[in-house]
Amino acid sequence: MDLNSASTVVLQVLTQATSQDTAVLKPAEEQLKQWETQPGFYSVLLNIFTNHTLDINVRWLAVLYFKHGIDRYWRRVAPHALSEEEKSTLRAGLITNFNEPINQIATQIAVLIAKVARLDCPRQWPELIPTLIESVKVQDDLRQHRALLTFYHVTKTLASKRLAADRKLFYDLTSGIYNFACSLWNHHTDTFLQQIASGNEAAVLSSLERTLLSLKVLRKLTVNGFVEPHKNMEVMGFLHGIFERLKQFLECSRNIGTDNVCRDRLEKIIILFTKVLLDFLDQHPFSFTPLIQRSLEFSVSYVFTEVGEGITFERFIVQCMNLIKMIVKNYSYKPSKNFEDSSPETLEAHRIKMAFFTHPTLTEICRRLVSHYFLLTEEELTMWEEDPEGFTVEETGGDSWKYSLRPCTEVLFIDIFHEYNQTLTPVLLEMMQTLQGPTNVEDMNALLIKDAVYNAVGLAAFELFDSVDFDQWFKNQLLPELQVTHNRYKPLRRRVIWLIGQWISVKFKSDLRPMLYEAICNLLQDQDLVVRIETATTLKLTVDDFEFRTDQFLPYLETMFTLLFQLLQQVTECDTKMHVLHVLSCVIERVNVQIRPYVGCLVQYLPLLWKQSEEHNMLRCAILTTLIHLVQGLGADSKNLYPFLLPVIQLSTDVSQPPHVYLLEDGLELWLVTLENSPCVTPELLRIFQNMSPLLELSSENLRTCFKIINGYIFLSSTEFLQTYAVGLCQSFCELLQEITTEGQVQVLKVVENALKVNPVLGPQMFQPILPCVFRGIIEGEKYPVVMSTYLGVMGRVLLQNASFFTSLLNEMAHKFNQEMDQLLGNMIEMWVDRMDNITQPERRKLSALALLSLLPSDNSVIQDKFCGIINISVEGLHDVMTEDPETRTYKDCMLMSHHEEPKAMEDEEPPTEQDKRKKMLALKDPVHTVSLQQFIYEKLKAQQEILGEQGFQSLMETVDTEIVTQLQEFLQGF
């Protein structure tokens, strides 16, 4: 592409590509796409975006195309890669001028230079870093800033490379420029500190921007540029100097207004200082050891004493707390139980920690956390009144603990209390003692202090296990407080019910639960919405607990369910509705069928909620979860929900619908439980299976559930299902078997096995295309035992339950193998006998014995030749299934089932689903459970004897090992 002639054309097309008119835009984009691989195209783009007289949007687009081209065509091995000559020209052009006037374009140019640097620096681009260093020294403000911006992005990109050779290059680069980077940062920092007094806001802002960029460069070099940074005096000097610089910048913040661009930049730099310390501690814990004392002194003084008053801000406090937390919890600083096994570095760090965290220091931190940081603020109390649902979302830690003050203080409290519980337990117990009895509702401060202390007791529940008699405290103190109905007492009502929830799984006497349920019923009618939502949370924790007893809960079930449903209707935020739905789901799951009388209102409401939540997929996920538990609780009665339920399943599992990305997993689970609890198949339920084929093509982690669903249809209505879907399903299975794991192959084959078991006539016909693969696997001795076992299970079903189909299959395979049928049958029996040990399930072992015995009686020489193996497997089967009656000394087949047998359900067991009942009925027809192996062997041997005569039969029996014959005779006594 000739630069001179092409520039005008490319510029014209780029201009068209910025058009809002799609008729103009689309052809331009197509043309640019064709030019991407043309030599010289990126040189033209460079000329365009560095020409400051051109339209900003056109230049912006040129930068973006150039940046995308680096990703696609810069590497030498890339298809249509740029030539080395053009790349050399481009590299030179990129660093000729650092004078881009538009900030956004300047940032994009810096990023694309960094992308090239990642691939070429320093080997193919040795001049980049020296050029940047020279450029950041110039006096021109614009050039200096743009060069510094580029210097940062290049450093950041090179620091992110992880291969050993790249790390070595970055170490070498850092050692060469670290001294300069420190000087640069100090220079800009000092300039800022001088200018702050001048009152020139523009000059202050300019130097702040340079200070921020130079500190970003230094952060990357310090954290990523050294193997043993503590051995470098310059690094440790910079790190130790951070604390003094932080004090200077914090003091500066006194003189800058809160709504100010300078204030924003200043706070960013202060936070960046703390990030340097946190990153360094994370990457180099032992190199950080000399900084532990200073870091703790600094953080504790600013966060837990008066030093920080008036100058600290929330994000800075959070960062300081994170620094304390990381030092307290750092695994590298924790000695082994046997101190002698610990490294000297660990012991030194531990010594510094222990010397700092004295009893007075820990006491002050604990008291300050509780009495200052745990107090509900005016803003929070206002939010409680004006937006109660928003308040509950904030309180449950909507933000990460790393960035939000309240969760951060609570995490720090938990970690320090866990680490130093022997020191801090008496402190917290003393705070509890001072708060016995009711609190004056007119004293808001006292109410908030008690709320904060109760918060601490809840957070430290596990640590306080041996120190607090919670049962007595619950009866004598907490329960009476829940009964104080005054409006100003609501923070304590809400905190007390939360506190109980924290202790439920720690220490709470089972006999007290009815009292708690009574209290929950009352609180779910509280005038305050926040109290009701918190009460629902505690209810969930209570019913989730392993000591939950349904009999204790049932007297309160109707009231609670009704009140929870009313709460669900009242709340309006998605997050809150999801939360209440989860509580309802949990209750339904625990009481199971006992819920049936009370769910009518919820069943009527869910379709409306589903419609309202069309734009809120996470809420729909919560509805799906509720429906899953609802269907399980309703059992066969869930059929009444089908008009709503089946369209929900249809939408959730249709991969052509965008919501499936969120709903698929829960939708499949709902589909499965619906099938398991369905009393009979309906046309609509059968029609949903049209969604299955694309799901099988996905081969995702949901494949196991898909196989369970297919099995569910087979057990529900094998004839209708197979006649409608078996052809397509068989095709999907054939494709799957070629590409999925061994475990996946077994799942496919189990579906086939179930189809053969449920429908011995139709099953083999429908899955006929798969059976040759199974036969071949047996003949060729499949190497994976679990696959071979499943192959034998499938073939056992065909042989035992559809002998005529087996004969036609044998005939088909004989043609394919170009062998005689008898020869192939002999090979199959031989392999079956040889690989019998691959089968571990007793049912399948008995099935193999029955299947091979079904070949008898026979005058076929091949079958008689394998007679010994058949008998061996039969006797093995007898050992598996026969149990001896100690009184009569006779043997009985333990796998036989009777119509009169009712399985004894354990007290905690869920009642059987409709599918469980179907499986039971199927088992009552299954030869494995209806045919006595003992009697079957006897009848087959007797029939074989009749064919061969006494002498011929004796000759056949002589081929069997005498020990096996003896065991056989023992099992057949009485016949």
C-alpha cells in the first residue's frame, strides 16, 4: 500500500466508518477489514492518528484499528504477519512525538506502545526505554506527561509477563532504571509539596498527575522487579520513606476541599501508597519483615487513635485495616507448633508481631472496633428509614470486604479475635457484662453501643463457645429484649435475632427451639421491614442446622409460611425477593410433604412473580430453586402446576433463548424433579424433550443431569418416549460416544441399559445402531473396566430378555467380522468369562450369570465348549447372591423381591418419589429380582442333561473344575 496515494483513501473510509448511518458504516467497516492484511496499512494509520489537524473521531478509530492489528498481525508466526521492515518503521514512528493533545487518544497510544513492547522490548526495540527516560526529563509539560503515561503502561505490561526468561529481562530492566524512577518520583512529589502552598490549582493538579504516574511506575518496579528486594537499599529506602510521604499527603488533605479534582487525585495517591505496601507484603512477605513494625504503628495510630481525626477517609481506613489483617493472618509469619521447625525469618516476623500486639494495644483495637467502627452511623440509620431493603443489602456485604468499611472492620475483628482470643475474650465479656438488662429507649447512644457489642459477640461466636452460657443468656436477656416493641428499640430487635442466628450452629440447646420459633413468629409480624427480613435469615439458619427437628417446627409451620409469603409480596427489590424465596425454599425442603396444605398461596403467586422478573435472571433462578423444592414437597400433586411449570422448564432449558445462560442449570434440575414426581406422562411433558438434542451437543457440565432426565422419561413412559424420540436420541448418542470421556460413555450406555430393562422388546430395536459398538467392545476386550462392565450389562439384557434380537445382532456382527456366527459367539462368551471381574455390581453379576445360562440347553458344540466358563460364572453369581438361613441351613437368593415387600423408610428419609415407585414396580418384573439363580441353574442343567443323556452330560461336567462342581452341588442341595 503506497503511503501517499493510500492515505487519502484510508482517511475517507475511516471517516465513513464513524458515520451513524449503517448504509455508510457497514461498507466502510468491510473495506477496513480487507485492508487489515495489506502491507503499509498500519503505516497509513500511524500517519492519520498522529496528524492533530484531523477529526478526533477519525483519529480515535485509526488508533483502535492499529491496536487491534498488533494483537492479530504483529507476532512473526501470525498469519499475514507484518514485515520486519514495516514493524521497524512503525516502532520508530510511535516514539517520535509525545505531544498528543487529546487525553483519551494519548492513553490509547500509550497502551498500543505497551502492546508492542510486550512482544519486542528489549530485543527488537532496545531504544524504547532510553527514549522514554529522556522524554520524561523534558521541560515541556505535555511531552513530559505523555512520555510518563507511556512509561507507566510499558512498565505495567512488562511487569505482567510470567515466563522465567521474561521475568529475568524485567529484573535486568528494573536494576537499570530503578534509581532513575525513584529520582523522578521524588522530584514530582517535592514539586507538588512546594506548589500546594502556592494556591495555584492548575499547577498543583499537573504535578499531582505526574506524581501519580511516577508512583505507578515505581509500584510495578518495586513489587515485580526484584527477586530479593530486601537486599536492595534503594528499594527498602523507598518503602521506608512511604510512611513519611503518607503523613505529608494526609496533612495536605486538610487544606483541600472535599469536592475538588485535586482532592480526588490526592486520595488516589494516598491509596496507591497503601497498595504498594499491600502488594509488596503479598509478593515478598519476608522482605516485608523490616516494615512490619512501622506498618502496624502507622496503621493503628491513624485508624485507632486520635491521630487520624480530620484527615483520614473511608478508603484509606479500609486499606490500613487490610494491611493490619494481612500481617496478622500472614501464613509466612506463623511459626510451627514446634518452634524449632520454623525458619529464622518466620520467627523474626512472629517476634515483631508479638512485641507490637501487647495486651493494651489489642484491648484498645478491640474496644475501638466495637465502640467506634461497629456503631450504626447517621447515614445508615437514615437509609434504614428511607430504604429498608437497600439497607439490608448493604448490611449483608453487597460490596467486597476489601473495599467497604463495615465488612472490612468486621473481618478484621474476626481475624484479630481468632488470633488473640485469650487476650480479647475477657475484654468482650466485660463489655457484655456492662450491658445486662434492658436499655433505656430514650438513650439512642446506649442502644447503638449495645447493638455494636452484640454484633461483636455474634461475629466471635465460635471463639466464645466455652466462655458464654448462651442458653441462659438467650432465656434471661435476649428473649426479653425481643419482646420490647418500642420503635427506637428496633435496631436491637434486629441485632438480637441476627445474633441468635450466629449462635444456632455453635451452641443452642434443642429444647429452646420452640421458644425461638415463637419469637420468630412474632418478629415476622414486626412493624419494621428490616427486622422481618433479618428474622427470615435467622429462620433459614435455624432450619438449615443439623439439629433441626421437624416435629418441633410443625406447630409453627403454617404461621411462619404465611408470614414469609406476606413478606415476599411486600418487598420490592430483586435481591430481597431472592433472599425471602431462598428462606421459603429452605423451609419447604426441610418439611417436605408436610408443606402441602400451606403452599396454595405461593403456587398462585409464583407465575405472577415469574412474569414480573422477566428482566431479572437471578431472581428467576431463585424462583426455579423454589419450584424444585415445591415439586419435591408436592410429589404427584405437582401435576397441578404443569400449566405454569412446563413453560418455565421449556424456556429455561432452550439453548436458543438468551436467558438459558443463567437458568439452564436450575431449569434442568427442575425438569428432573418434575419427571421424578410425575404420576404419568402428558403430551406437554413429552414435548419439552425437544430441547434435549441441543443440550447434548453442548457436552457441558450439565450432561450428567441430562442423562438423568432421559432415564426419567424411560422410567415414566418408555413406549411413547422411545417411539417419539429414540431415533434422534440414538443419533446424538452415537456422536457423543466418539468424543466424550470414559465416564460420559458409561452414562450413555446406562441409558441404553435402562431402556432395554424397561422395554425389552422396543429398547433393542430403538437403540439398534449403538449395539454393534457394544458388541465390538466386548469382542475386542475394552480396556477400561467400568466401560466393559457396562457393555456386558447392555449385552446381558439383550441376551436374556430378547434372544431373537440377540441372534439377529450376532448374525449382523458375523457379517461385519467376516466370521461364522458360532465362532463369534464363542469368542464373545470367552471374553465375557475372562472379563467377569470387571463387573463389580452384584445385580449386573447375577444378570451375566442368567444371560449366559440362557444359552442352555444347547447341542451347539461351541456353547458346550464354553460350558465350563458358563458354570464358573454361575457359581460366582451364586456366591454373590446366596445367603444362608442359619436355622434351616438352606440357601436363599437375596436379590429376589416380593410384591408384598415394603421398604422400611427411616425416620429422616424422604418419602419415595413416583419414580422410586416406578423403579420398584420395574424391579418386580426384572429377571434379576424375580428369577432365583439357584433354581435357574438347576433347571438349565437338568434340561441340558435331557438333551445329552446321562453319559454325555457327565462328560460335559467333567470339563468343570472339581472344586467348582463341589460348590455347585452344595448350593443345589434340596433340588
